[in-house]
Amino acid sequence: QVQLVESGGGLVQPGESLRLSCKVSRLIFDISNMSWYRQTPGKQRELVASITRGGGSRYAVSVRGRFTISKDSATSTMNLQMRNLEPGDTAVYYCNAVNLLNAENYWGQGTAVTVSS
């Protein structure tokens, strides 16, 4: 069974940093493009950052220069390092994986990030 499990959310003050992790089932880790999305109440889920199977990355304009996406094949974990957090970053963050062999789409359960003074 494929599973994605996020961790690392919490409450931080503006300007602080936080690191999110997503443990991805080994079954799909090496054959998937993976992404972080976020969602706030009443809004659509938005793409924050993505990393391809080959390691290429891209970011939403709003987080470029502050967030860094990475992955570790040894632990089948995808990470999102978030720096200089702003109140506008407050959301539930979800990790996503798309199996490149069959286009199956998988989601984690979400982890909440709150940026507030």
C-alpha cells in the first residue's frame, strides 16, 4: 500500500524557519514526481514546490528564494525547508506524488503550519 506521511508542521513567528518532511513509500519514491501543496479554508489547493524524478525543481513565485524542496533517496523522504516565514504562508501543507508509470496520484494527510506573532 502506498503511503505519504507528512511531519514537521507547527506554530512559528514571522521570520522564523520550519522544515516539513514527507515519508514516501519506497514502492513509488524513485518513479514519481513529487510536490508540496498548501491549502487555506475556502481556497483551492495551490502548488508550492515540486521536484522531478531527475531532481529538477520549481517554485511558486510567492515562495521563491525562501523555500527549498529536496529529496533523499536513502530514506525515501521529501523535504521542504521554509525560511523567513510570513503570515501568508499559514496553511495546511500536503505532499503529493505522481507515479510516472501509471499516473496514479497520491496525497498525504496534511500538516498544519501557522505563522503568527
